[in-house]
Amino acid sequence: MTSLRKLGSSDLEVFPLSLGGNVFGWTADETQSFAVLDAYAAAGGNFIDTADSYSAWVEGNVGGESETIIGNWLKARGNRDDVVIATKVSQHPDFQGLSAATIKAAADASLRRLGTDRIDLYYTHFDKPEVPVEEIIGALDELVKAGKVRHIAASNISAERLKASLDFSDREGLARYVALQPHYNLVSRDTYEGELQELAEREGLAAVPYYALASGFLTGKYRAGTTVGSPRAEGAARHLRTERGRRVLDTLDEIARAHGAPVATTALAWLAAQPTVTAPIASARTVEQLPALVGVGELRLTDEELARLTEASA
């Protein structure tokens, strides 16, 4: 079985691939979602990522569909204690922003949908610079003290605001961010590397990157002259139009062949080997897509292979 990894300074131990819940209630209905969740758990997976806003962008949805499906699955399987649930606040249509009142009301709504008494990892989904970090951390600390949240984390936040948040937590002895969810992958490195990554490393934060496969581009299924039927196809295919995108894909092909591994697994293995990264996030709409994702826990790239991918993606 794949070894679990410690998540930053927390007491959480997680599988090295976090299963993205953004597709649940969007491109995967409840039956498909249950099948994916079952297969992920069977592979040793225990780290599920969602948000209260998933999937409000779908016509007819109101937000919270993903949490509801995950909650129904937890109830049906009776496995709540075996799973680390991460969700987020700030983007639900009914709970916009990060005021103290919004954070607390949104958390209660997430708990109801998930059918649980606690959220293991609670992210601020998108930082709201107009709200003082003191108000945000204060509200999150109240949730931790009430036992509704075990650990807190941040996503889509500047290094400056992240540092201010950590400093305030330290100064006042309040709950402190243990993880960071940045946009980070082989074709999007400047979204994390540099000041933000250095701060995370210095402060002992675990990185849990989203868009780990660049909307599917790094699975290798997007090639010149091919058409992929996916809601994310245009976002993924644009990387084919860049020299870097083509260079990364060529290098991934070679290294994947050398290991007899899927391209997606190889791309995730590079990401999982980067400083601070604990578990990349990737989603699967079908059970067939899952083995290439969970395989990241078993694939070890050599230093030379990691260097080649780093150079190709520069």
C-alpha cells in the first residue's frame, strides 16, 4: 500500500493524491461519483478535496452539489473516520466573501451537506483583501475551538497576505494555516514558485496544488490534430499552441515510456517531488481515469528525470 504523508504541521496523514471533487454533480452524477470514490478508497486513498461552491456554475445547480454527494457517500459507506475531508469557503452563491459571519454560516452549511460534525481541513477558497486577516483568522479559530474544523488552510492568496495571517495567528495564539492550495503544475510554475513557495517552506506549510494536470493537458490525451470531448478541452488544448507545452509533453512521453507509466502519473510524480508539495489534487470523472492518478504514490522519478522535466518546463 502507498504510504501516507503528514500534512504540514497538522496531525493529518494523507494519501499522496488528493481526489478532486469538482466533477461531482457536474460531469459525474451521484452514481458515477460513488464509483470513483469507492475505487479511490479501495486504492488506499483517503484525501478528498471539495468546496461549498462546487458546482454552482452548472445550469440548474445552486452550489454544494459536490459536498452533498460526498456526504451521501460517507453515510452509505459508514467510513467517515477513514477519510480526510477538505472543503472551502468564500465562493458559494449564498455565502460570498470572508466576513466572520459568512465563514461561520458557510461552515455550518457545509457540515450539513457533508453529514458530518467536523471538517478536517477548511480552506479560504479565494482571499478577500478587503477583509482584515484578523477577522478571517478570528472566525476560523472560533470554528476550530468549537470542534467544527480540525485544521485551517488557504488557497489563492498572496505571499503578503499569507504572511500577515500566519504572523497574526502566532502573535495571538490562534489557529494557524497548515496548508496552502496553489495553482501549480508543469506548465504553470510561476503561479507558485518564488515568494509564495519560499514562504510555505519557511513556515512549514504543506502545498496541495490544484490544476495539477493543467485541466487534463498533462494526461497526454490532447495532441495536435485530435479532438477531445470535454468541458475543459479548450483550456487544456491551448498549451499545445505553446513551445513550452509541446516540449513538456515530449519529455513526459519519453520518461513515461521508460517507466512503463501513464503520462499523467509522470506529470504528477514531478509535482509530488517538488519542495513543500504533499499531495497534488486531480479529479476523475470515471473509474477508468483513476489508476493513472493514484499511481503517483508508487512512481519515483530519478533526479535526472526530474531535472529534465524542470528544464523542459522552464
